[in-house]
Amino acid sequence: MPFGQGEVQVRAGVEADLPALTDLYNHYIRETPITFDLEPFTPEERRPWLLSHPQDGPHRLLVAQVPADRTHHTPDGPVKEQAAPLLGYATSSAFRPKAAYDPSVEVTVYCAPEAAGRGVGTLLYEALFEALAKEDVHRAYAGITQPNEASTRLHTRFGFRHIGTYTEVGRKFGRYWDVAWFQKDLG
């Protein structure tokens, strides 16, 4: 069931999120071909990645979670909840290291398994593209390991168009995987 209005907070990722971000990403390393990393990370190993996404500018890290200290009402009265684990995150990162690529970003979104299909990716991308609209960013690119119908649908819904596929570009879990590339015009 999708999350309702106001049930999920999207905010900039911070240092305190690093263990949860690392755990979420490690799930995708261990269980899926979605990322081509092969070995799980420690939070300390992921710190440079976190620091490459400041709270402003074109390279962002946004996280989604149930708001801290949210109160909801039950027949027995109000119940205060603790903050839930992260539901997902989205990033915009440097597309390539050469300066001429600076107006382009690569975007990605990862949802916690229990949050998949519940609108978290949509909330994250809405916030990310709203933030990027204020930056000097001309194009966004997304590489999607195939098959991944959910990610393809999400990106298409956000105005991405398929621009090509690298065939058998990565090997993981004893087989080769294709990566479809999608582009979104931003500025």
C-alpha cells in the first residue's frame, strides 16, 4: 500500500544516516544485479561517497523516512512513534570527472525492500528534480540494469527517454547484464 500524504519525510542525507545508507546499499550488492559493486561496504568505506553529496549544489543525496516523533491517533489515544529506518535514497552525482560534463548528472534511486512499490522512489525523485531545477544542470542520466521494469517505469514517468543499451557490460552472479541508459532534459 502506498504511503499517504505526510507519512514520509524527504530530506538531505547527513552523516548520521551513513550506517543505514550503507546497509541499504549493501542489500542491493548482495541480493541484486542492480549495482555492479560486488563486495559490501563498511560505513567508513562509504564516507567519501556521502561527502561527495553536499546539501546544496548539483550533487545531492536525499533520504526518505517516516518523520521522527510522529504522533498518530488510535482508539486508545495518541501514540508517539520513533523514527523508522530509512525507506530509500536518491542521488545526483557527477556524470563523468571531466569539467565539460559538469552540467550533466547521473541520478539513482534505491528503496528499502519493504518500501518498494509504495511511492518512495516517486517522492524522492520529485524532491530531487525540484532541487536540481535551481541548479546549473542541463541533463540527467540513469543507467538501469536490465531487466528492471519498475525502475524503467519510474524513469519514464519522470520524463526520461531511452537513449541506448550497453549489452553484457557487467558480470555478476555468474552471468552478464545489460544496462539501458536513459536521459532527461533539465535545462
